[in-house]
Amino acid sequence: MRRYDKITSRPRKHEGSPARINFRPCLSVLRLFRNFIASQLLIFLLLTAPGASAGLTDQVTETVLPNGLKVILLENHKAPLVTFQVWYRVGSRNETPGKTGLSHMLEHMMFKGTKKVGPEMFSRIIQENGGNNNAFTSHDYTAYYENLRSDRVQVAIDLEADRMRHLVLRGKDFRTERMVVMEERRQRMEDNPQAYLWERMEAAAFRVSPYRWPIIGWMEDMEQWMLNDLKSYYKTYYNPANAFLVVVGDFKKEELLPRIRKAFGSFQGSVKPDEERAEDPPQKEERRIVVQKEAQLPFLVKGYHVPNLHHPDAYVLEVIAAVLSGGKSSRLYEGLVRGKRLALEADADNSLLSHDPRLFYVSAVPMPGRDTAELEKALDGEIARLRTEPVKDEELERAKNQIEAAFVFSQDSLFSQAALLARHEIVGGWKKLDDYLSSIRNVTAEDIQGVAGRYLVPENSTVGILIPEGSKDSRGQGKARSWEDGKIGR
């Protein structure tokens, strides 16, 4: 099931490979290839191959420039390529009510040029040098990347350094791009029934946390944006102290680092913005939202409040997600899809790599003719099993193997290596990546029961149900309903 937790800018000439790296707030890239694992034999071979489990971080070097810019370098000489990535510690969680969506809007405007580089020339220059580039915005960060031949890395260095501090924000560009972003919201959220339900569910799940509004922002806020809002946002968050570089590929760090110092080091350091944001108090009762909207099929999603990687329970939830939806041998597939034939598809996802605690998600699309109430009851039954029955050793080992194999696969790409380091850097530092495999291996059946009993309980959940207009589904009688207590969402 596709999550809507990362917004990539509209299709542009510069849009290339992975336009939407689907980290999904949960098993992130570590589960990207789980459905392609053919057999336990393949998993065994991958995990026992020489160097397969070698620590990626052992090869990483970190340097912090005097102005506060952190530079993370990883040499990888398997191909004459390099991925150059600039990550800013700003996303929708840094916004305020009434000004939602500014992070994503500024991402668009970052391609409108500087005094040196004209509008839309940035991507053209990268393409002329045989590369591709793009950007993406999440709740917790905004990132920009270029994939190039390693002998062209200076092109990326110069362009990214230029727009980090010398972006030109023009009124004409702002008005045009705001219309583009508003249309993007209509297409991606309002005209996408599942995405629309998902953002409404999260607006109900969070009462205080900025995770309650969508990355792309609310339409009524977009209509009120002013150019000065973006100028202020850029000045506050786009500075060396609030950014870091990740470069992975075919280079020698003793040659590359001086070039980075020369391009970025002259920028004046700034005060790092406050990253602290309010977190929601413990949820005490189930919240529920039902939306009637034009759609082909109903959709069901549940979100449970859970901790992130700073808490050991987060790694147990990684394993729980794999037990529930790790391929065709998983519980949701065996029980809901193939067994009872209640669902066309079902998924589980954990928010390990979120800056603040977020949600553990379970979702499903009912089989045509099946009722969402029936599907929800079966889904609740699978969740209850985690609390009441120990996971068998064979099932637990299979889930761990799937996660570990996906971890190995994820390191095969230069881009993914860089993004994996960056995602951990955003949350707790790139060295936290070392904790992943050991934490997964240490999970026990008793841990799963305990964690499921603490977090995967009805009073800690928010339920979202999509009912197609005109459906006879028992949950869709009458007009669309929503849970409200005070002002949640917009």
C-alpha cells in the first residue's frame, strides 16, 4: 500500500530516477525489495556472503565546516558515478498553522534560479552533463540530489552551493508556481480517494503535533501564501548550520573535501533553528473518521501512536510489520487475502525514521463485495493475535531474514546508501544505522507480545474508512462523518 509521506515536486524536465524514493515512514528503504525475495535459500546466501553484513558506517567520514555545515562522505568505486545530496532539516513539521505547505512550495522555488543561474537552467545544466536530479519534501526534511558521472561532481557542488545562499525569489515565479502546487494538491490528494482519507485520518490522530497537517499543506493556506513568507522561510532554514551534504560514489575524499570547503565554506554561519516541537499527549480512546468519496473500492487504514528509533520498542515494531505484511507468507496475506479472501491487498508499516513519534499503520482494500466492517473485524483479530499468542520461532526468524535481506539489497545503490545515511542523520545521527541489524536480531516473541500490548490497542488507534459514494457498505450510511474534538486539521 503506498503511503503519502513524501512529496516529490511536479514532473519537471529534471525529474529522473528515483523520483519518489518510497521510504514510507516505516521500514523505509530497508523493506523496499521485500516482495522480490524469492526464497529462504536466496536470503541465506545474501546474508552469509562475504561482507554482506559489514557495517556501512565503517567506511563513512564526517567533517563539520566552521559554519556548521556537516559533510558526510562515503567512497564507493564500483562504478564511475556519484550521488550528491543536500539535505535541509526542515519539512512540514517546522511549519505553523495557517502557513502549512511552505516547505514543499520552497522546494519548487529552488529551481527558479539565482543571479548566476537563470530560471529552469539548473536542471538543464545537469542534463547537459549527463546527469539527472530532483528533490523531495517530507514531514522532517527537504532534500535535493544530483546523480552524475564522478568526473562531473564539481557541477553539482557549484550549483547547490549557489542556490543554498543566493536563491532569487521573484513575484512572477511565485504566483505561477503557487498555481502549480495547488493543482498538484488537487491531483495527488483531493482527487485521490485513499490519499484524501489518509490525510484526514492523520489530522484526527494528532491533536498537537505538526504531523497533523499534510506535507503539501492545506488548500486554504496555499491561497494565503505571500512571497515574503517564502523569503523568511528560506532565510531561516536554508543555511549551512541547518543542512548537511551526503556524497556517495567514485571519488577520493582527500580530493573532494577541499572542493566542498571552497564552495560552501565561505558562507557565514547562522544560528540553527529550534527543532523542538510539541508532541501529542497519550491517546485514551479510539478515534474514527469515515469519508464518502467517489472511488472504485473502499479502503481501511488504522494508525497507532508509537515511538521512533530512539526507543527500543521501535525495532520490535519493525519486526511486527514484517510478521504482518512481509510478503505472501505474512499473516495479513495468508489470513485476509488468500485465506478468507476479504482483502485485495493488506499492509503494515512502522514509523521508525520519523523525527518525532508517529504512527504504526495497518491498511487494507476490501475484496469487491466485501464489507469494511467484516474486514476491520478480521484485521483486529490479527492484531489481537500479536498480543495474546507468541509468534512461533520459524515465523519470527523468517521475518527477521526478510528485513535483513532487504537491508543488504538497499545498499546496492549509491543513491540508496546516501539516503539511508541521511534519513538516520535527520533522526538521530547517521551512526544510528549501526544499531539496526543488531536490534532486529535481538527481538524475541515475548518482546512482540509486550510491544503489541502497549501500542496496538483500540484506545491508541485512529481508524479511517473510505466508502465509495453510492456504496451499500454498512459503514457508509448517511453523510460522511468525522471525529472532532477541538480544532484538528483544517
